[in-house]
Amino acid sequence: MDVYIGPWVPPSMRIGVVGAGVMGRNHARVVHQSRNTLIGIVDPVLEGAREVARLHGTEAYGSLEELLDGPVAPEAVIVATPTETHGDLVLRALDAGLHVLVEKPIATDIPTARRMVDAAKDARRTLAVGHIERHNPVVAFAKKALAEGRFGKPITLSTRRVSNLPGRIRDVGCVLDIGIHDIDVLDHLAGGPPKRVFSVGGNHAAKGGLEDHANLLLDYGHVKGAVEVNWLTPRKVRKLALTCDEAFVECDYIEQVAEVSRTTFGALDPGDLYQVPVQTHLERIELIKEEPLRRELDDFVDACASGRPALADGEVGLQALAVAFAALRSLSSGRPEEPELLEVA
């Protein structure tokens, strides 16, 4: 007899959010709206923590240690603080026995990221990294369709992520801030990191000399990738394109829509190149819209409960960071560069 067990429901956890900035506020909102318990907001600027805490009916703390000493013990924390603080906060949280979801990029350097990954393994705790586009339904669609061969063999994977200069970014340029999203998406679709990376770009208007525009070419061997990223375009664009030998697919991250184009050719009259007998067939696939941040949280909590790796685990964050650094080295050297990954200790 078939037994209906209902839809999958993620487990619940007691979660604290470290950081009351833009991303911390959004993580707090999503935790509060979920089945999980938001037990506190941590920020050294206590008034900022109190403001977010008041919105969601929880406690405010000035440090991670204060959260740990609070009346309700956390099982996990989400770290959404400036990148240079990630290593110390994540290592302290893991040492306290907590599962951790840390915003991207995972760290400011490869050795620190490696220590974070190794510490999570030693502690047998989940370490997830906020590569949120892996959780976008349109990326999940592209991954599944490519695996099933629905579009034939992939030839090139390309992305465009452009918009105005965000005032909130202070510590990294556009490659590490937003370009790393698409580096990770292409790694995900290609099944691993590229062999080498070549990039061009520079600084047009951003303060501090950080790059505000870049174009990256990624050589995966069996498929080629391209990433366009900048803070200069007056229009916000977030798109992924797949050129395959049987179809061209354009995915919109924001609208969560995929358009699949295929062509058929009739008999060509070489004396009439104006009337080329080409028919284009366009299929528009509108996915069920879901907030990627919520899907990321559900995946993280389920990974903590089940012991499986998160979709974007620490190794994924380390890999994306290594590719991004190769892109930055290429910007300086003018040559293709290979990603440098430190082996597991």
C-alpha cells in the first residue's frame, strides 16, 4: 500500500545571526520567517543589533561570546560580517561546537579558508558558504538539464552580472564581491574548477583603487566559461547563458525564467541570401519563484541535521576563492593564471 507522507519539511534549529548589516538583516528576516528559532543578533555596534532584534522579537548581543552565554544556546550561527573577520569568527564558532553558514567570500586568503574547512571537518560540524546563486531555481534547472543532456553538449557557459556601484562594499572589488557568485555557478555547472583563468578589467570610478569592472575567461577543458561583471551599468542585469550544440539557453536569475532557443534550416538558395530558410523555436520556461536565501537556509539546516555536505560547503567556498584570486592575478599580470588550492591538512 502506498503511504502519502506529505511534502518535505526541513528540520528546525536555534540560530544566531552575527552581523547587523545588509546581509545580516536579510538572514535574520529569513530565519525569523522560517521554522527555525532566531535566538539573537550579534554586532559590535550594539544599537544596530538592537534595531534588527526588535524587528524580529529576539535578543541583541555585542559579541559572539555574549550570544554563547545567553539564556538559549545556539546550535548554529550565520556569519554576515566584513570578509576580514570571517576567519576568526568562524573558527571560534566551530570551536564552540556550532554549525556555521558564512557569507561569501569565505575568507580574505586561501590559508585562512583552508583552516576553516579543516576545522569544520575536525569538529564534525557543517560549514556552508553563502554562494546564494547555487540555490536559485534557475541554476538548479540549468544543472539538471545539462546533466540530462536536454540541450546537447555544452560548449560555452557565460554570465553577465552588472549594476550600479553599491555603496555598502568597502573591503573587496567587484570580482570578489559579485563576480565570485558567477565563478561558483560556472564551477557548479562545469563540475569543478577551471584549469586556468584570464581576465581584463580595471578601475573606472570605485574608491580605493579596487577593480569595478572585469571580464573573465575560464578554461574548464571540456567547456569554456565567461563572466562579465561591473558596478558601472545603470541597469541591473543578472543572466546566465548556455551555448550547447542543440540549443541556446538564456536564464534570468532575477525573474527565474529560462528561454530555450532551437533552430531548423530549410533548403538554402545560394542566389537569395535575403530569404534564408531558418525557423527559430523559442520555449519559455517560467519556474516557480522562490527566494534563494530561504532555499540556502533550508539546505544548510538540512545538512546540519543529516550530516550530508551543504550544496555550497566549505570546499566550494575555497574553490571559488581560489578561482577569483587567479582572476585578480591575471588582471595584474596580463596572462592566464592557474587557481591555487592548498591540499587538505
